[in-house]
Amino acid sequence: CTISGDFTFFPTATGDIPAYQLRSPNSGLAQSIVMAASPGSMQSPSSQHAEEITRKREVRLMKNREAARECRRKKKEYVKCLENRVAVLENQNKTLIEELKALKDIYCHKAE
């Protein structure tokens, strides 16, 4: 791309940092120019938007994982409470059945 009528910039491959060679038509000498820029400023707005979307997705997934972990913990606690209640009710039922048998025996013996 031409800056002014006298100099032309030619891109050169230097890795992550953009670099250009400045050539003057009169001298024929090439001078390298390295463009200093922060990594964030080299990104296009669409890539920044994509990164924002990716970051939001990661945050959402992390919150979802935490919510799922909490849900599993609560469910485990709920099931444990239900199991304890079943055990208590089974014992109570057993006691009542034994009491009923005892009362039937007493009633049957009185009827004779």
C-alpha cells in the first residue's frame, strides 16, 4: 500500500508482530519497520466480539456446572432423608403389627 508518492510499505513475515519494509524509489535501500501494537488492538472487532461470546459461554457453562453440582447435592440429601423416613416408618409399622398381634391374642383369649 502506498503512503505517499515516495515510499511503499511491503509486508514481511515476522511472526505475531506486523512488520513492513519501507522502500524509497530513489535509493533502492530497504529499511525494516516493526509496527508495535498490543495483541488486543491487532484483533478485528468481529474477533473481539467472538472472544466476548466465548467468554460469556464459558461463564455460563461454569455457572451451569456449579448449579448442577448443587442440584445433585440437594437431591442426594433429599434421598437420604427419605431413606431415613422409610426406616423409621418400617420400624413403627413393625411395632404396630406386633402390638396388634398381642391385642388379638388377648381378645381371643377373653372371648373363649
